[in-house]
Amino acid sequence: MKKWLYIVAPAVMLVVFTFFYFGQAKSLAQKELEDKAKIEEKRLEEEAKRAAIEEKARLDAAKRAEEREAEAAKKEADRVAKFLAEGAEIQQATDEYSTEADRYAKEISELEIRLDTLRKQKEDLNAQVLASAKRVEQAKIDKRNAEIEIQRKTEVMVNRAEASTLAQMPAPVTTGRR
């Protein structure tokens, strides 16, 4: 067997492989470039879509932020208006109650003056009643003393009359009869 066949056959196969390889390598490189171009094109499309979506989201977020700010401003305005209305209502009620309190204070002072006057009249009346009662009791005492004095003088006169001989009864005359 010939040994050169061992070298020639692989060399021929290497040449055939190299021919097909470089031919195929060019088409593979071309295909790879086309794939890269498609991938780049898809990436650009996705970036454009993403940018459009982000722009839309940004505009939507800005719109919502404006709506929230407008709603917050409206709520704040409503709260301030409600606060001012309640403040005015409270002030009006305070003024009414102050006027009413002043009126009641004036009425109370008038009633206190009247009460003081009535108390003084009552004290004067009580003093008059006590003085009258004292005079009545003194008159009763004087009457009792006068009655006792009359009784004492009557007794003194009765005792003198009994002691007097003129006022004595003559002794009963006794006749023998019995």
C-alpha cells in the first residue's frame, strides 16, 4: 500500500472542505450581517415603541398630575371656604351670645338692685313687727302688773276693813232658845 495516499487523501479533502467552507463562510457572514441588521432594526423599533409609550406615559402622568393638583386646589379652596363660613358663623353666634349675655347681665343687675331694695324693706318691716310685738308684750306685762297691783291693794283694803271695828259684825245675840 502506498503511504502517500495517507497524506494526499486528507489534503484533497482539506482543499474540498476549504473551498466549501469559504464559500459557505461568506454566505454565513452575509446571513449573520442580515440577522444583525434585523435584530438592530427590531431593537430600534422596540426603542421607538418604548419611547412612544414612555412619552405617552409621561404625558398621561403630567395630565394626571395636573388633574390632581387642580383637584387638590379645589379641595383646598373648598376647605378654606368652609373654614371661613364656619368662622363667620361662629363669630355671628359669638356676637349674638355676647349681646344676649350683656342683656342678661343688665337684667341681673336690675334684679339685684330690686332684691336689695326688697331685703331692706323686709328688714325694716321685720324691725317694725318686732317693735310692735315688743310694745304689745310690754302692754300685756303692764296690764298684768296693774291687775296684780289692784289685787294687792284690794287685799290690803280688805285686811284693813276686817281689822277695823266698824267693819266687824256684831256678835250674834243668843236667846235662850235653842
